Amino acid sequence: MVTPGLYTSDQDFSEAQAVLNHLGDEGNPGLVLRGPREGERVMVDLVYLEEVRRWWST
């Protein structure tokens, strides 16, 4: 799982299981740039981490 920042935005994250603009918090969920629920806003919690694991395992 990657949240690109100022110093890493030009790096290759093609091997990442999920890429989000940030991990999200209540009232301000992060945008999934690649991975399960791509294009949606989520808050990274144990439920989402399990979803990423299942998605990546298929």
C-alpha cells in the first residue's frame, strides 16, 4: 500500500497492492488511485486491508 508524496510521486508503484492519495480519516476518506474500489473514497482500516489482501490474492 502506497501513498505517494512530494518526494515519491515520480516513482513506479506498479507492484503496490493499492495506491491512495492518503490513508483517510473520518470525514476525509482517501481516494483509491489503484487497487480495490479504484476511483472511490475509502478510509484505510482493517476491513479495507483485508479487502486489499483478498483482491491481490485472486
